[in-house]
Amino acid sequence: MPQRARLAKSARLDAPDGGHALSKHENSKTDRATLLENSGVQQEKRSPRLIVVSGVMLGHQLELSGDEVVVGRASECAISLPHPSVSRRHCRIWLDEGRYHIEDLDSTNRTFLNGEAITRAELRDGDQIGVGQNAIKFFVGASVEARYHRELIDLAIYDGLTGFYNRRHFRALLDEEVEKVRQENRPCLLMLDLDHFKPLNDEHGHLVGDQVLAAVAEVLRENTPPLAPFGRLGGEEFALLLRDGSLNSACDLAEVLRAAVSARAIQVGKNTLRVSLSIGVAIHVVGTDSAALLRAADEQLYRAKEAGRNRVACQE
């Protein structure tokens, strides 16, 4: 099943979906860390948690450890919601004598609990918190409703075959990253496409093609920093967002990914198949939008294809 990101105060996302620093822009998004499996006994015995069920951070979770949690637009908040409807410090949640409470921090648009504006209130299992145009659910532990929301979120943001983000959600992440970019902290984008995938599908069938895609996704995951977000843009085309670093380091990683896929023998039934990737790499130009970054990476991908495939082309 697809994996879901957990937010943790002690493990903020300093690297792509590890080790690159994020900017401290007030619209920076909440950092993501340890991956959570979708089901199983251990996952059902979790601490109280918050799940963003609508808005720009859809699907993100924060397990509550008893420390105070501030929700707001500022990047230093434990849950940062980069939307103009959210105040920099919008509300706080804390534990007192075994019960969680919520308090509005004099926010512009108020804090809502189950549709009612509140100043301070006790939280109960299943409560919905309204923060600007975002909704957050509070769960004490395992429940049918909590599982229901997790399944809905999986369907909304993940590609079922690869476990990567689907096109819509990946584009939303890319838009968000580009909006808060600064000159010293520019994201890079890798566009990856399997070479000659249509002939493989035609010869072996779509079921085998799906198994190859899933195997390639696993190779990519094994060779990428654990928090760097991958997206499946459609068919055999993927994208990888590196939130900072340099163009050179992004090109180096692209070569690692290309070589790893080329070297992997994929066993599908009685068939041993080998596939290759072409990869285009581009870095964001400050003052341009996410569509420009996508076009730049796609142009480099086209160069790699034109040069003979199974290679990396980097923006000059």
C-alpha cells in the first residue's frame, strides 16, 4: 500500500522525501519525516495525532507527544499551512492532565471546532479543526473514522501502482515549493521516462508492463534520499523534486538513478527484463513559476532522448 508521511517535531524535513535545509520563509511548508505504513497492528496502536484532511497539506500527519503544537502559516510552526487564510501563529494544541486542548491565538479568521468558532476548548476523538481554508482531524487512537480518512487520503494523493504521489498532488507540491523559493535555496526537478516502454507493453502485455513500472519505482526509491517526493506524472513518466542543493548534485543523483535502473534485472514470471531511463534535470529560475520549471526539465528530457536514450541531460 502507499506510504504516508508523518510529521514529527524532532525530525523536521531538512532534506528531500533527507539532508538539505529548507528556507525559513513564513510560507514554508511543514517538514515531513518518517514514513508510515498504511495498515497493520503496530500502526493501529499509535499516539493521538492530527491529520490534515483538506487544504494544501492534505494527507500530512503529526503524532502528538505531549509537547505544545502550534499551527500556523509560519515555517517554525509544528504544522505549517502556507495559505493566506492562515495567520502566522493561528492556534495551539497542548496536553493538560491527560487531555488535549486547543486555543485560538488571536488569529484573523478565527479557529473553528466542528464548525463553531472557539477561543479555547477540549479536543475529543474525531473533532475537526478549521484553520483558514484547511481542515485538520484530531484522533486519540485507532478508529474506523481514522482508517476511513487514511484510505480517502491514499486515494486522493497516491498512485496505487508505484506508491508515488499522483500527478495532481505532485503538481500541488511543486507549486508550493516554487512559491516560497529564494535565490540561495532553489529546487531542482528531475523528469524521468522509461525508454522504449510501448514496445515492451506490446510484446509482453500491460500486466507485465505494470510489474516493470512497480519494480522501477522500487529501484528509484532505494537510490533516492528518503524524503524526496516522487510523482508519477502519467504512464511511464516520473518526476523527482529536490528542494535545494545544486544543479550539479541533482545531475549526479540522476546519473545514480539511471545506472541503477539500467543495472537491475527485473524478473517477471519466466521473463528477465532490463529497461533503461532517460532523465532531464533543471533548476528553478527565481521569478518564474512551476510550469516553467516543468518545461525546462522536459526540454532536458527531450535532449536525453534525442541523444540516444539511457542517459542524463542537464540544464546548462
